[in-house]
Amino acid sequence: MGKKRLHAIMIGFCYQGHVIPFTNLAIKLASSGCVVTFVHPEFVHHMLAKADGVNVAEADPFIRARQSGLDIRYTTISDGFPPDFDRIINYKQHWEAIFLDFPSRVDELIGNIINSDDEAFEHFLVADTSYSLPATIAHKYNMLNVSFWTQPALVFILYYHLDLLRERGYFPVQGDEENVVIDVIPGIEAIKIKTKDLTSNFHDWDETSITRRIMVEAFEKVKQADFILINTVDELEHEWVSAMNQKQPTYAIGPVNFSKLDVPKSLWSKTDCAEWLDSKPRGSVLYVSFGSLAQSNQQLAEEIANGILLSGVHFVWVIRDGADMLPDGFANESKERGVIVSWCNQNEVLSNPVIGGFLTHCGWNSILESICCGVPMICYPFFADQPTNRKLVVDDWKVGINLCDGTSVDRKEVAEKIKELIGSETSNSLRGEMKRMSSVVHKALDEDGSTHTNFHRFLEDLWAKAATGATHTHG
Ligand code: UDP
């Protein structure tokens, strides 16, 4: 009898920053011979349709991948709310439902997928680490449980040791304890991370909050995962990926958005500023994007807008919602020098040689994409993993600078930082470091590079474990 085929059932997550790595991981798995069933929350599917300007029936993100021969099946699942329900404003209500009702919906769907399979597959579950539901469901269906983490491994290992950090009093972080070096977690001693660099949850820790529950339960449950995949590059985070590997099989398989497979570069292919960009001199344009969540901070928008004007650089600024927060007359005053778009294909923009710098909120995908494209950054983290990501970019890798060195953002400082990044002596050293780092990442993506090797090692280990019939040997 021939070897069974692997069938990955992937449960996509509910935030935009997870969509691109998850769909790229699906393509990567399918390109390696797995059958993939990808399940998106229904509202994410609607969001993609809207972003793509297509009707809901046409918003399957894998149409092109399927045309190129990959076996990726696609379906959606309701989280119990209508598509236009605002899950950011109603964060608590949304997550309470994810804890309460969502697991049984996922359970039923997985049962149906498995029962309707037309051949005997070896099924495995791939879900976001932030979901706590996979352990129970994977166990029920005797599937291997693969946890996918879309932030840096450093953030993973910090959450993984939540109990230890709490026990030793590292959080909640009090005002005067911002600079305490965290030296109790194996693998991260050398980078001397301080309490101020911890993710925002550690600062606003509230025992009764839903965010606390999400992280605590997720990192309790991940200890039962059979495999952990991280969207990072081994060479960038080697020590702590190795330390994690001592605990559970952990693989650095990133950046998944830049696989060398012949797949769509992004789910959104409209870049309406492409022609404008091509008319600009090399390295002269600042790309500004604060990620997928709208930042409704009027004062910040004003200082940045005025800083950009004072700096005199060319720019592309992605503002999804909230263009009305820009100062009166900004669009008009800056129209010769910049474009404002509501969405673009970020990878395509960053890889254009006219881009000289990226003013970013430090979302992990954005950082990986900037490194891949060799673009140095100006960092302005808001929350979640972004403060920790900033530390890596500015303090450790030295491929970016801070937007402001104090607590508030001031237009003059913004202008200075932009000028420092685009076309100064400092930027030469940043650019040199970035070039080096970019080439490390591109080597990792080569056929014999760490990313490729780790991914194939993961598949081999998955097969080996499936052959033993054992699941959940951890935790
Ligand atoms: N992105 C994009 N076009 C835009 C803005 C963002 O394609 O106009 C993509 C970007 O390439 C990245 C993702 O959206 O892959 C944002 O993820 P990130 O982790 O940087 O930030 P988050 O949105 O999760 O805060």
C-alpha cells in the first residue's frame, strides 16, 4: 500500500496581520505535496472581498494557487457575528464568543471535512498559537497539532515563560521598573531585553481582562502542540529558537511571505502608485504605514504629516481609514511630493529601489518584508508585540532608528529622523547593516538555506510522528 497523503486543516485567524502569513503557509504546504483545507473566519473572507473589490463569491484567496496545480480547498466558518460587526470596538464580546461557541463550530467543521474526504489522509491541524482551541480538537480527531506563531520567536519565548516572569515580579511593569533586565529566560540572556521592551500586555496586565485570558490560555495550550512553526528566520533569532527547541519541536520557517515559490506575491495586487514611484530617484521615497489597524490618533497624524512636509522627502503613505485626521490642506500641499493610498501591495512598494526608508509601527510582517527588501526603518511601535520588535530592529540589529527619543512625537523631530534616514551619513551605516541582514535572510530562503531545510525537517518529523500514531506527547 502506498504512503497516505498529508492533509493540513488550517484555521485562519481573525486579524489582518495573520492573513498573509497563514495563506502563504498554506501555499507552502501545498507546494510540498500536502492537500490543504483552509478555513477562514467568514468576516475575514468578507474583508478580503472588500479589499480586493470583488464580490464575496470570488474572494477565495487561492484561486491562482489552484490554477497552478495546488490542491488547496477553501471554506469559511462563522464566529457567530455578522460580517460587519466591529470586532475591534467589541473586542471583549468577540473574544468571549471565541472562547465559548467557536470551538464547537470548529469541531463540527473538522469532523465534516474528515468525514467527507475521498481518500485516507493523514490529517493534521494548523492553527494560530493565539487560539487555545486546537489541543482539544486535535486530540479528539487524533490529529497532529501544529501551532503557527506569526510574531518573532523572542515574543513567543517571553509568553511561554509567563509564569516565571510573573513569579519573579517582572510584570505588571511599574513606571520606575522600566529598565529592569530580564535574565531568567534561557536563550535570551545576551540581548539584555528590558521590561520596557516587553509586549504591551505585560504593561497593562489586568487579571480580569480578556487579553490576559487569551494569552494565558494560548500559552498553556501550546505546550500540548506537537510542533511549533514560527514565521522567523533562524539566523535572526537563533539562540531563543534553539532554547524553545529544547522544550518542544520548534522550526523557524520564515519569512513565509517571501517564499521562492511561484505564487502570488500578495493577496492584493493593486498598487495604484506604481507609476508615480517609477518616476522618482533611487532611494528618495519614504514609505509610511502603520499596519492593518487604523490608528485613530489625530495629534500623531498631524505631527507626522507636518514632519513629512518639513523633511521635504517624497512619500507614499498608507492610510486605511482616518485620512480625515490629516491637517487641512496637507493633501494639496504635498501632492507634488507624495501619494496617499488606502491600501497597496506593500511587498511590491518596498521592493521598488526608489524606496529609501519605511516609517513603520513595527508589525512583524512589515519588519520581515522591509528586511527582505533591504529598506531601513524608522520605528514607532504602538502596542502588542511592536515594542519588542522595535528593540530587535533598533537596538540589536541596528537596521532602524526610533521616531522619537522622548515620550511625545514632535514634527521637528519627525523631520530630522526622516532626513537622518534618507540620505545622511547615519543612513549609510544603517543601509550597510540592512544589506548584510537582507542577504542573510535571502540565503536562508535558498534551496539549502535554513528556512527551506527547517520546513522540510518539519515535514519529515511530522511524518515520523504520524507513523508512530502518537499525538500530544508534550505538556
Ligand atoms: N499590508 C499591505 N498593504 C498595505 C498595508 C499592509 O499589503 O497597504 C500588509 C503588509 O505587507 C503586511 C501586513 O499587511 O504583510 C501587515 O502586517 P504587520 O504584521 O506588519 O502589521 P499588523 O497589521 O499585523 O499590525
